[in-house]
Amino acid sequence: MQKTEWVLCPICESKTRLKIREDTVLKNLPLYCPKCKQENLVEIRQFKVTIITEPDAKTKSR
């Protein structure tokens, strides 16, 4: 049986609407929090949520 946990908002630390297993790997996921009403781009590995900061639009190469 795989261990599962709710993904917590990296800002307010409340539960989101997403549940993951311990072997779940997510990259560039737009995670929305219904409590603080913020959306953050995150990466998730082994239940660890990391916010991805997007590069400035002016510095992007085409």
C-alpha cells in the first residue's frame, strides 16, 4: 500500500485539492490554493513542494 498525502499550499500551508502518492513526481505544476486564492508554479518530489520562480519575460529568448 502506497502512502498518500494532501499537497499543502507553499504559501499558507493549508490543504489544496490535490492528493499525491510517495512515488509521485511533478514538474511545472500550476498549483492553486482555494484558501489564499494564489496560484504558484511548483515542483513536487517525495512530498516536498518547491516553488519555481519564472524568469522575467524581458530576459526570455525567442
